[in-house]
Amino acid sequence: VSYRKPRTVSTEQRERARQMMIANNRAKKD
């Protein structure tokens, strides 16, 4: 199972990072 990488986790982490980036950009723009 350790060699198996759940894509859901990867996608979730990537989506969270993207949302954080967007929030940061919005805050910077404001």
C-alpha cells in the first residue's frame, strides 16, 4: 500500500494549494 499513491490525496493537496494561491493573489490585489 505504501507504493500505492492515492490520486485523491494528490488532487486534494493540489486544489488546496491552488485555492491558497488564489486567496493570496486576491489579498495582494486588494
